Amino acid sequence: MTLSVRFTVRMTEEEKVILDEKASQLNVKASEIVRCATFQYDLPPSKVQVVNVDWDLYHLLGEVKYELNKIGTNINQLAHDANLSLMMGSPMQLQLEELNEISRRIDQSIGSISELRTLITESTGIKLKLGEEDDR
């Protein structure tokens, strides 16, 4: 197919950025994406970059994150009880500090897992709906 006719399309700066990002992700020119969308045909298979993703690992990370959230909740409950005991005169300051440190580390781990899962989905070009990443 010979492309001999030039056609100008006006769009916002934001739309142009989105179009260029999609073109870059798919390894094609922006004009080809516009033609595909307009005339409803698929990009040639040779131009689409296929990303190999280990979805089992992705789901396993989600399960680990879920379990860490549960553990973090339990630790927060223990820390709350320790605070109450401390207020009542029980010498639990050391245990309370340890619980708070463990809780902080769990929160960091949960954040790291979330970042890994986001990197995995971004590498595929998949856009998740709001709140969907939190699912196991």
C-alpha cells in the first residue's frame, strides 16, 4: 500500500503525548496507530513487541502482598495492645519498639511488591483499572 495523501489532524498536547507513547510502546509510527483506529484494522504482527511475562510470579507477588497486609494488621493490633499495657504501667516499651520496627519493614515490603507488580503490568502496556492492582 502506497501512502501518497497527507492529512493533518489537530489534537491537544496531552493527546499527542498519549499517541506518541502508544506508538513508542508498539514500535510503530503515530500515523499508523491513527490509521488502525480509524479503519479498524490490526497492526502487522511483526511490528508489535511481545513481552514475555511470568504471570504466575505476578499472582504470587499479589498473594505475598495480601499475606503481608494481614500480618501487618495483626502486628498493629499487638502494638495497640502493648500501648494500652504501657499506659497501665506494664514495662513493654522494648516490645513495642520491636513491633513498630517490624510493622515498618512490612509496610516497606508491601510497597516494594506493589512497585514490582506495577512494573510487570507496565512492561506489557496493560493499564489496570483503579483499585485493580490491589487484588490478589
